[in-house]
Amino acid sequence: MTVAEGTAPDYLDPGLGYTTQAANGDWLAYTGLYTYAHQTGVGGGAVIPGLATALPQISADGRTYTMTLRSGLTYSNGTPVKASDFAYSIQRSIKLNWGGKSFYTTNIVGADAFDKGTAKTISGIKTDDATGKITVTLLGAYGAFPNVLAFPSSGLVPTGTPISNLTNHPPPGVGPYIIKNVVPNQSFSVVRNPNWKPLPGIAAGHVDVNVKITSNTNTEAEMVLNGTADAFDWGDTVPPALVSQIKAKAAGRYNEEPSVSTFYFFLNTKVKPFNSLAARQAVQYAVDRQAIVRLSSGTIEPGCYFLPPGMIGHPTAPCPYGDTPNLAKAKALITQAGLAGTPVTVWGQMRSPRREYVDYYTSVLNQIGFKATEKILADAQFFPTIGNLKLNPQTGFADWNQDFPNPSDFYLLLDAKSIQQTNNQNFSQVNDPKVQSELAALNKVPATQLQSVAARWSTLDEYVAKQAYFNVYGSQTHPKFLSDRIDYASAVFHPVYGNDWSSWQLK
């Protein structure tokens, strides 16, 4: 099968990859102790054993996880898998500065010391190669830790794998697929692993996948429509001009799938002008969410809260700054704050309609009194670039698709502990004592008890919206658009990973 993607993955190395394009292949090539069920809908959000024999045994205080590695496992290159490879793989992701490394460093005993270079290993991870036993000790209970263990970044690679970006030559993994034939920013292949021994709930796959990168989403969509490609990247948006044609010509193989996602403009709270609450509030009053809905060809569902619909804790209260733009009020706030004429650089991606979102946003900033200009980057370089803390970008495009079904995942982007020098995800650099206090309590709650704290998450999210740390404009539906060669009904659209390539079958 051929997949057309509008954006190259940020990285194909599991210790670095964090975009949807990276995750599509990485979760199939780098199975960890735990992974997700290969199912559509809510069922796909269930954590299942991967390389572990069973779900973890968790101590009564929620701090100690005990697991056992399955015996007889081998990497794609035939090397035997050892329990100690798990400890090495986590250490490697930390040293590579994976964007979500704070999931490790703020939870696992000794991980922060290892990250800072004051310890040679992570004291909270103990392994026994003879028995396969793995024990992880946490600083405190963290209810989403099974999900952390299911990240592709937690997938096992052999001990001794170089601690450098191996995107062009991805390391061996333990999964039903292998990533190979990488041509940077042009193409790569995800092919079935000949050394794979099927595990419960994890299929060997039916087809190999060749990914072709095309920066033009019109071309991407036309390739699928005319049969020169088999799938449109689910992380892209079908161009508005082609939607009616696709619905007419591709009936039965095109659908817009709901997602748990948040699309927003970040507002850097550490630099002028958005270190001013008044400036951030002005943006909330000025941006017309319906204008962005139109630019999205109707694929954006408007909203103003960071926790999106479908996520526990999503608020139902009215938007604190209203639903109708008020440019006059926005201008007045900027003038009163003495910020009129402040230069603002707006960071954005090249691909459509994200470029159009940034064009519109920039024009709004100029209308309310700023001197805004754009800085548009190639898609694959965008997130690694704005995640470089030295650049300190003021504002720009950002989005978040759930890594796992827990509000804690979204609040990585508001957690002061997640701010890091490279691959930073807290683009607004939020460091709010109230947020930190609430996270300290809410993050402890086990996934099975999340509903009991839904109201508390909602209250926190309403507070965050009032502080205007982001300009949220909605959630995205994603296209499941496949060629007529694929059995559409059996093709899984996963709630975390979108198109599940391992489920694809020829008709």
C-alpha cells in the first residue's frame, strides 16, 4: 500500500518521534511492555499487554509497578530481548530529550537525577534478565502510568543502541513491522517483520506500507482519488475545493472521523506582549472561531476549552470570552495596556489549511493593534523548531491529538515541569501555581476512577480558559480516506493512532 502524507514525521526514531506521522509507524515497529488494543472507538483506548506477560501489578500506594517480560522475544534483527533493555530504552529517550520525557522525569524515582547527569542510571527501574522481572518505582501515584509505558518512546530497543537521532536508520524494535528505506523528507517504508512472533491482541499485519511525502494536500488527495496512493494522511485536512468531488467519487471510502483533539494558537507567557493577561484576553475577544471553521472546510468543531469534547473533564460552561468576536474590546485592551504597535512574530506551517489559519490569525493581530508578521516553516521542521526554548517564539499554530484517554495527557502542555530546552511541548511556557497544585492531586487518580474527579478537571480547565494561556478554537475531525483496493470496513481508525496500517487488507 502507498500512503500519501503532507508532512514528514518529525523523527522516525522512537526515542524522539512525537507527531502523528511519526506515531503511525513507531507504534507498529516499537512495541513496549504495553500497547493499545487495535480497535476503533473507545475500545482502542484500552491498554493491553505487549511484551509483558500481563497487566502490571500495582502496589496499594500506587507507587510500585511489577511486570514480567515474555520469554523468547527477539528484535527485528534477531537479537534476543532482555529485561534490562527496558531500562536502557527509557534512559535513551530521556537523553535524546523526547518531547514527553517529563512523563518519566517527574514520575520515576531517579529519572530526574539521570536526566541532569547526577546519576548514571535510573534508580527507580530494576530489572532481572534471568527472570524477566521489571520493577518501576514512582515518586508518587500517577494514574496514567500504564499509558506512559505504552508510548512508542517506551518501546524496547537493544541496549547499546546509539543515543543519537537514528531517524534515517531507525534501530531494531520488537513489533510486527520494521521501518526502513528512509529518504529524508521524501519517503520511507513500514514493512512486516519476518522475525515477528504474534502476541495476543497484536496482529502480524497483512500488507507492507510505502509512505510518500508530498507537501501539497491537493496533490495528496488527488493521488488517493485517482488510485496512485491508497491512503490520505489522517493528520491532514482535505482541501475544501475537493470535498464535494471526493464525497461523490469516493462514496464508501471517505468519512470524517471524530477525534479527541485541541487546535489552538499558543501565547508565550514569558515574553512581551503575551506575558500580559490583557494582551492574551484581547486575542480571545478578537479571534472568530467560525472564520477558522470556514477555512477548515467544516472539519473544525468550534470550542474554547483546552480539554476537548470526548475527554473527561471537558467543561460545559459558556466560553468565558463569548462566542462572538469583539474587535473593539480587543483594541481597547491593547491600547490600555500600552501594547499598541508591539512587534509579534506568528509561527506557522506551510501545509493547508494550517497556513490559512495563521494568515487569518496574523491579520487579526494587526487589526487589534499589534505589528504582526509571519514566520512560516517547512512542516517537518515546525514543531522541533518552536520547541527550542532558545528561540522563545511569541505565538503561533499548535495542536494536540490525545496520546492516551486521560486529561493528564493534555495538561502536559500546561505543566511547568514539562518545560525543556529542546522538543518542548509547553509552548506557552505556563508556570501557574494553581495549575501545579491541582495537577499534583489529579494526576494521582487511577484511570479507572477518573470520572470521580471529572468536575475538578472541568473547574481547572475553566480557570485555564479565563487565564487565556492559549487561544483555543476547536477540535478537528480527521479523514478516513482510502483507495478502493482496501477493505474499508475492516480498516481500523484508532482513537490514538488514526489509520491502523496493520488492519489494512486487500479486498
